Amino acid sequence: MIAYLLLVHRFPQQFKRLFQAIHDPDNHYVVHVDANAGPALEAEIRAFLKPYPNAAILESRKALWGGYSLVDAELRGMEKLLQMGADWEVFINLSGQDFPLMTQKNIKAFLARHRGQEFIKVLDQAVARPDTLDRVRKYVVELGGRIVETPMTRRFLAGAKPYIGNQWMMVSRAFCAFACRDPAAARFKAFYRNTFIADEGFFQTVMMNGAPHGQIVNDDKRMIDWIPDGHIKLRPRTFTAQDAAALIASGDLFARKFDAEVDGKILDVLEAHLLAQEAANADEIPLAEPRDALLVGA
């Protein structure tokens, strides 16, 4: 069984298509609507979810790109899912602009074949991305809807190492419970609250510095085409119908990002692809195996 957290800040109709594409009555679903989007969006999504007893909506709070508020939303979503049931094994987070490339049947089959593994991009930050160390050295605060950099700098937490990746993951219930509830995770929460782009390093750092986990697979099973974007350096390119063949052949479980206002046809194509999987014997559809396995002791 899977526990999904969906982070939404716009495009309610696109969110509804995503939810219907991943819905399974055996799973659990929690949705967070960014309070910056306004009460109308939350009300629409709350009304949409009402017929689904296995779905819940979090209290909406403001979520700011680059801020710890995104980590806070993830942790609150994990905690809510832990409370919703003890019968799920894997946590998966998605944005409202993601879409599945495989049916739930195939995704569950993949996870069953790799039971106990953690699918999350993990790099030693000092070795692989030394250019990003200022994200954890400089003391920043979220203030007035923006990230404010202060003159203060800090050493990293004593006895720990910083790691980096991105915010997308498929991780175990045990790891979620540690990150949310274990006192040993508290110092990481306190430190990362004042770092830049915390959602791309917090969970990796917690996992690699003592959290219970299975074999870590350095692959989040998302198809994302990262392209340059000024000082941000990279952002996910918006997929269009021209990308359909590559998406379907990728072997990944999910892809991002999509914008129905830019090209809604690609969502039509992917919905048809999922229906074709269901019509065929989905178990016979090959799934690419995870890449770049990184073995880490429990």
C-alpha cells in the first residue's frame, strides 16, 4: 500500500486529472494546498476530495520556494499519513503538475519487487555539489513572502554531514516516522529551518545521518528534463505532446512537469497510455530497473 502526498498551488482541473490517475481505494492520500493560492482553490479541492474516504486535506499554510515551509508541508503530510493508517509501506510525494507514467498496479508491482529500498537522489554535498554549501552555511529566514539572507554564517551540525538531492522521493514508513517523530531528528529540523532550498537536502541529510532506512537507490523514478534558468541554474522543462514517446519509453513511474494551459494534449496521451496498460496485461509491461544503487548500512 502507498501513501501519497500531493503539493498543489494552482491548476485545480489538472490536479483532479492527476488524482484520478493515481487513485486506488487501497492507498492513502493527503493534499496540501499552498495558502498563497487563495481560499477558492482550497475550497474547490476540498469539495472534490469529499467523496474519497481515503483522502484528506492538510491545513493550508504558505509555502515559499527556497524556504523551510516546503519541508514543513512534507513533514505535516507524512505525519497525517502516519495517522491515517498503519497499513502503508511507501511514501510518495508529488506536485500538482506531476503525472504517472504507470498504472497503480504496475507501480505497486515495482515497489513489491524492491521492497525495503529507499528511492531518493542522494549526493555528498561537500564532494558532489560544493557550490551549494552556502545554502547551509548562510543563515536565512522566511519573511514577508521572501527569503531574507542575513550576514550570519554557521558551521554544519557537529558530527553530521550535509547531503543534497531534490525534493522527490519514494521512501519507507520507518523513515517517515523517524523524520516526523524521533527526537534525534529535531536538531536537523531546527538547523534546516534557516537554510536555503532546504527541501533539496533536509531529508537526504536526515537519512544519511542515522535515520532507519533500507538500501538507498539514487534514483527517484521521475522523468524530469532539467534546463538552465538564470540564477536558479536549473528548472524542470514543461513536457508537451512532442515528448510523449520518450515519456512512455522512459521506464520511470512519474514525470514532471506538465501545464495543461501550455499543452493539454500530452495529458490526454498519458491517460490513454494508462488505459492501454490496464487493457493489456499490465504485469507484462517492462519497468526499467533503478539506476545508480547506493548501498548504505542501516
